Amino acid sequence: MTTSAIGGSIDVGSIVSQLMAVERQPLQALQKSISGIQTKLSAFGKVQGQLSSFQDAARELFSLDTWRSAQATSSDETAAKATASTGAIPGSYDLTVTQLAQRQTLSTGALTDGNVVVGGGTMRVQLGTYNSTGNTFTANPDKPEVAIAIAAGSTLSQVRDAINSADAGVSASLVNDGTGVRLVVRSEQTGLSNVAKITVTDDDSNDTDTAGLSSLAYDPTASAGAGKNLTQTQAAQNALLSVSGIAVSSATNQVEGLIENVTIDVRKAGTGTIAIGVSYDGAQMRKTVEKFVSAWNDLNRGLNDQTKYDPNSKVAGPLQGNNTVLGMQRQLRATMQAAMTGTGVTRLSEAGLEVQRDGSLTIKSSKFDALLATPDKLKALFGASSTTDPNAVGIARRLDTLVTGILGSDGAVTSATTALRSRQTSVQQQQTRFEARMVQIEQRLMKQYTALDQNMSSLNGTSSYLSSRFG
């Protein structure tokens, strides 16, 4: 709409819009303030995350498990493999393996195929131990007897499936040896305490003969063909070995506890003396220290990025000049370069962890690696504790305490973010009030300029009338 030279219709919407643009200019400052606060909150969130990661890495350095990492070696891994866990004691051991553990295997005679009908009834499987003469069976108290129902008229294949579904400590399979098919029953675990005793309640009322389901009975204390109807093709046995002259019998080929915190996986017998060596795992310890260095460098870089000023782009970091962050940065760097009391390694730099000009850490291998063979000095440097002398506390423990304070409920980061959120809430409330006032102002201006437009329209009408009357 246009306005005539002497008055008339006007573009009310356009005029009010332009006036409101002027009125809303303070709103831009509020929005900019909120955006700045959100940027700072985001920056503090990143710092908080990096501090937490650094603290986790520092805590690993005063964990006893870190400095008890061990590794084991074997002079013949085809015969025995050794694996050390945390706390294994460094040393050398002579191992000989006389016999491997094995599981019991039982077999039927050769049959035509798996469709041969065996019969029905109930099989009962009990695992336990026979004495050396084979005339006494002692049940394993940890493995109760399992009853397996066999349907009447079951075939050899169906009996196999029933055994495998019963979780009785034995497994069954059909083996074709060229002369026929045999049902083979094997103990699932090795050792003398996992020998199977199989008794049968046969549907044909004779529980020990070689006809029907009783043909699968196996009781070594009975007579062949009268309850001892399966053939033992492999006897159960324990592994027999010795370490430095101490003889050991093991139900499995994976022997634990023979050497403290070392597992020995025996694979072959009769190979002579095998040298087992246990030593500190320097590679694993180094990884833990490298993790600490990496976490510090991430934190250091993050703090630098948040507080720097780039003179070329003239862009400042979101926390540039922030006293909270600058103070935190100074505390962390001072702790990293602090010294401990004592006669061992007293500074990170003495252990080969050197602080660079930008505050980052590097590992000087020539110093650091020499300490890994006997890591007690590193253990003390990072994790020593003292309730009387704060200077005797390890660097990692000091850093943990410092970060705990920074991130605590009354710490620097929490206090700074709480203040920023409070300020954010206040500015948002100002923005809400301002926007409500803008609505009122816009309504008032629309009302005023609409009335003006109506008055000017009326004056234009009067002017036209007078012009027509007086020519």
C-alpha cells in the first residue's frame, strides 16, 4: 500500500514491522549471550570428560595389578604352554610331563547301521572313580546320577540322540569303522573321577544281558556279557607331571596352581625337561603408562585449545582468559613436574617421562624401559602412599586427588558450570520477558497506526468532497 501526498491509506504492516525491528535489537544481544554461555558449557563438558579419562588412566598406575603383570614362557610349547596371570612370581621352573589326562571311551560291537532296533527302558549314568583293581566304584558327589528314558523299540540312532539330550556328562556318536556301525560313548571331561557307570532297567525284564537296551550297560565290576556289555576302548586317566621335582596328578590337561598364578596347558608327554620361565610383563606395564601419557596429552591439548587466542584468525577459545581453567591448568602441570621425597626415582623426568614446552608428555625409552625389568621404582613413583608426608605420595595418587577435587561437588569445574547454568537461566528469563513485552508493543503500534490510517482515509474523503464542491 502507498501513502498519497496529502494523506490517505498507509502500509501499516510494513511500518510496524520496521519499528519492531528497531525494538527487537536488544534481543540479539540476549541471544548472543545465551549462545556464548552454551559454548562455554560445552567447552567445560569436554574438559570434564578429558579430566575423567585422565583420572582413570592415573588410577591404573597406582593399582597393584598394574605392577604385578607377569608373562610366562616355555622352552617347548608343543609339549606345554604356560600362561601367567596377575601376581605370578618371577622365577624359573623345570617341568616334566609323564602322562596326559584323557577321557574314558566305551563302544558297542559292530552293527549293521544306525537303524538297528536296540529296545527301550531306562539308562542311568553315574560318573565317579573306580579303584585300581576295578572292583569298587565311588560316585562323584558333585555329579548326580542322570536317568535317561529310552522309548520302546528305539533304534541305535535314537538312543544316541537321547543320550546327547540328557546332559549326563557323557556324549554319544555313531562311528563306522569299516566293519559296521558302533555306538561310541565318551565322558565329556578327562580324569579318573569322570569314569561312567551305566546301568539299565530293560523293558525285556533282563537288565544285564546282551539283548535289548541292557546291551548298552557298562559296570566294570560285573562280568563281560552280564552287565559289562560295552567295551572300554580308552581308559580315563589323569595327567601326571612334576615341577622342580614335585609330582602332581591333574584330572585335566590344563593345570592351575602348580606354579602360583600360572596355568600350564600340557600337550605332549615324554619330551624330557621343559623350562618354564616367569617374568614381569614389561610390555603390558608400558601400555598402561602409554595410556596415561596419551590421556594427559589429550587433556593438555584440550585445555590449550579452549584457552588459546589465534592472532592470525583473531579467534579466541571459548574459555580464553577463564581463571578457573587457567588455575586448574597450572595445578595439573605443577603436579606433573613435582618431586617426591626418597632415594629412588623421584620425578617423572627421571623415569623418562619428559614434559615438553607445550605441556605434553613423551616417553624416553632409554630411561623408561630400563626400569621395567624391576618395576618397584616405577610402582613407588606413581603409587606410593603416605598419611604423614604428602611429598612421599606417588604422582598418580596426587593427580587422582587433585582431579577428584576439581570434579567434586564443590570443585572448580562444578562451580563454574553451575554459575554458567544459573546465568543462562537468568538470561533466558530476560529473553522471555522481553519477547512478551515485544508482543504488547507490536499490538499497541498496530492499534495506533490502524487508527491513523483510518483518520487519514477520512481526511482524504473530506478533501475530495470539498474539491468537488468548490472546483
